[in-house]
Amino acid sequence: MRVIDLSNVSWRKSSYSNTSGGECVEVGRGPLPLVPVRDSKDPSRGALVFPARSWEAFVEGVKCEGVV
């Protein structure tokens, strides 16, 4: 397994997250051509990392389905 340094990533919480302990997702932005995604309630568990184009396709697909 390859280790990816996420120390320079800035995290943004999903606008659908709430303060009452709901399902919270954070998406990272940084210098990599990758998009890290983590659970904001427990960021120490690490992140899933996706190629940027795959993440963009996922988000567009969700928008097309009317979920967002």
C-alpha cells in the first residue's frame, strides 16, 4: 500500500453535514491530482483517496440523479 501525505490538504465539510452528529463527510483540496474524502467525526481513521476525474464524475452523477 502506498502512503500519501495529506498534511497540506485543506478540508471542507459537506454542506449536507449537520451539528447534531449526522453523517459528516469532508472533502480535501490540496496540491495532489487526487481527492481525499474522510469522516469528519473521526478524521484519525484516515481517508479514501480518489483520482480527481473519478471524483468529479461521481459528483456529476449524483447531481444528475437529483440527490444534491
